[in-house]
Amino acid sequence: MPKSPSPQEFLPLRPIELLVLVVLADTDLHGYAIRQAIIAQTGGAVQVDAGNLYRHIRHLHADRLIELAPSRPTDDERRRHFRLTPLGRRVVAAELDRLDVLVRHARARGIMGAARPRAHA
């Protein structure tokens, strides 16, 4: 039986791919719903066009980080739903842990967040 790849082999993720994996963490979604979820979760800061999104979805699918999920009976039959694979879940967790370490270092150095020193007036 082939050995499962290590999540670290996929890091770092492209920002849009991380967003796709995060929005699929809770539910199966089709491409348009993934796009809408990314817009909602980023407060509109990330506007991804459909062609670019589907290119990243194909990449994540080829890497076995997401897979096709059964369509819901109420949905348009042409829409393909995606969900995280167990490997995809491990990869997104590893990437978020990696980014968390970077953020903690930045805060500790006063570069961002609560640890940032106040400017003197």
C-alpha cells in the first residue's frame, strides 16, 4: 500500500487554495458557492474570478486535497460539489499552524496586532 503523503509536502499553499480548503472544512460546496463563501469570509476583500477559481479547484483535486461529493437532490445536476479529503483536512490544519507561528512571531516583535507598541505623540 502506498504511503500517504505528508501534509508538509504541500506547503506553503497559495492563498486562494487555502481559502478554498477553509470554506470546504464545514460543508460540501459547488464552485459558485465556494466563490461566494470566499467573498463572504473575506468581507469582499478577495474577489476571485471563476476561471481562476476553477484552475485552483482542479489543482486541489489533482493533489487529492479535495474530492467530488455527492450532489444534493435540490441542486442543479450540472453543479459538481467538492469536499475535503482526510489529506486535505491535514494539509489545511498544517498550513494554518504554520501561519499561526508566523503571526505569533510578528506579534512578539511588535510588527502587528496586540503587541504593537504605541506611537509616541
